[in-house]
Amino acid sequence: METVRDLLDTVLQWPANDVAVWLDGLTIGEPVGGENFNWEVFAFTAAARAGEERSLPWAHIALRVYDGLSSRSPARIAHPFSLSAMNLRARLIRDLGAQEGDPLLDPEVIVAWFRRMATLSVEDAGRLSSSTDLSTLPQDRLLKLRDLKNALNVLAQIAETRGVQKHPELQGWLRLRSKLP
């Protein structure tokens, strides 16, 4: 009988089209064949493969799994999945070029995601991050600032694209990035 690790290794050796078909019969995040399956490692490995091979089919697989895991998780647990998905998008946009309207290569997807992340104004974030002693900030505010910095790190990867440049309001955020904790 195949172990869970063997199944993971086997599936990752298949062509992307076969993996996509295999995923059609599964619920992401649920056991596979009655056994626990490491969906996080699967998503990470598919994303790494997509980046190394500049493979859109593998990127779609990784995004599908990240989205599935994110939708099943509470917000704080879902955040790293969406951050990983956006990092993959940014890498592929940087490597392959931005393509307006493409569900994977359109910088607007990342811009919209960043806007959802930015629940503070740039002025408030600047004020909070300029506190002389960040340890006095409430933990939820400090965590919010860190999430913003991580999101800005993604946005900075594609800052030169037309998709980001047509949003001049993002420039203030990008300048603030190095000042965030």
C-alpha cells in the first residue's frame, strides 16, 4: 500500500494536466483515499515548480490549492496561504510579464488583494510604525503592520508594471515599506 508521502511524491511527478484532473475528484484540505495528505507541502512544491519552470499550469494548480486551503481556514491561518499565492503571482508577472485580464498574470489581482489587506490608512500605518517603542503597540496593531509589510514586499516585486504604476496612491505605501516592522 502506498504511503501518504509516496502519494505526494508520485503526484508531483505527473504532468500538470494529470494533476489538475486528479484534483477535480478531491476536496482540497481533506484526506485523500482515507489518509491525511499534506496539502500545504503539495501547494508549496507546486508553486516552487511553477516558478522554477515558469509553468502556468503548475501555477494554476498551486493557486487552486492555496485558494482551497485559504477558504477552509480562519483568517489568521488563511493569511500565509494568500501571501504565498500572491508571491507566486508576482514572481510569474516579473518573469513572464504582466498581462492585463489574465487571471494569473494581471497585476490588478495583486493590487486588489493589497487594498483588501490595507485596512489602515497609509498615514495611520506611518504614525504607528514611527512609534519610538514598537513593543508598546497592541499586538494586533503590530501584527497588522507586519502583514502590511509582507503584502508590500509582494507589491514591490511588480512595482514597475503598468498595472501598479496606474495607481499612484500605492507609491506612498511602497515608500513606507522599509519603515514597517
